[in-house]
Amino acid sequence: MAKVQVFDPAMCCPTGVCGPEVDPALVRFAADLEWLKASGAEVERFNLSQEPAAFVANADVTAAMRARDDALPLLLVDGKIVSQGSYPERGVLAELAGIALPRSIYSEAVQELVAIGAAIAANCEPCFKHHFDKARKLGVSKEDMARAVTTGQTVKESPARAILELAEKYVGSKVVTKQGPDACRPAAAGEAVTSIGSAPTPKKCC
């Protein structure tokens, strides 16, 4: 497996999350290097401000820095310089290190299933109808769409249950939830009533 060496310019740390502002490029690159490690590559990283000896010890790195002021960051794979002056994207890193990227499963059909679940979680009727129709035209089965609906409903109900539990803890009594035909029944004396997992309550009920 390939050996990847990264020579960073002088900075306090390579994560990108220190200092007054987060550097998204460094955050992304740090995650990509972790992915390389998990994929079997050997990864070494050197910071000019903390490990200058590593730069001096590598003749190719020293020569590159003398040849151009913006040589860093500098990337070596198996001892050969493959990138200078920027942090490569994951796809480029994978190609340089000889590692195959995992094949994406996010197809158009999967996208519509995600949208169906999101429509249920958002209580959006036109959104659901639109994405149901698109999924149907793509050949998505009703069984798979039903699973997406169930997932969306579960996502919607989970925070509702959590906030009810919090409310019960604060008010010191059980909150009775009502849905469907009984949703408009007057509450009994001392009974706290709310409705979860349903569409927004209309202005006029019953």
C-alpha cells in the first residue's frame, strides 16, 4: 500500500478548527487523510513550525521550497512529489495512492425515497405527491416507498416524544396525547392534552 507524506506550511495545527476561523479546506483534508489511513495507506504529516527537521531531511522537499514560494502544502506518495501548493480532493488523493473510491449508491431513485421521507417528516402534502409520482415513474416499488414513509414518520415523532417527556418532567404530570377522531374531544378536568405526529391543527376544529 502507498506511503503518503504531507508537508504543511507553518500553522498551529493541521485540523483547521483552531484559530479565530475554521478553515474548511483543512477540515476536509484531515478527514480525507483519515479515510486514506482507514483504507490501508500509510500516512505521515509534518508541520513546518513544529517539525522543521523533517523538511530539511528531505532533499526533494527542500528543493521544491527553494524553487517556489508557494510549494507548501506539498504531498509525496512513495517518496515522489505529486502535488504542490494545495490540498487535493479525496478523489485525487485516492488516485494518487492507488485506492479505489467506494461506488456511490445515491441514485435518482434513492433521492426520491429520501425526499418522500422528508415530505412526511415536514407534513408537506404537495411535496409528498410530487416525489411519490417521480419515484413511481422511476419504477420504485410501493413497498420501498412505504419504508421511506415509515422512516420519515419515525424521524418526525422522535423529537415530539422527547419534548413531551421534557414537558412532563417540568409540569409533573402525564401529558395525554390525542389523534384522529378523538383529537377534538374536550379535555377532562386537570388533563393536559396535545397532539403529535399529525398535520398542523386547523384554525377551526370540529
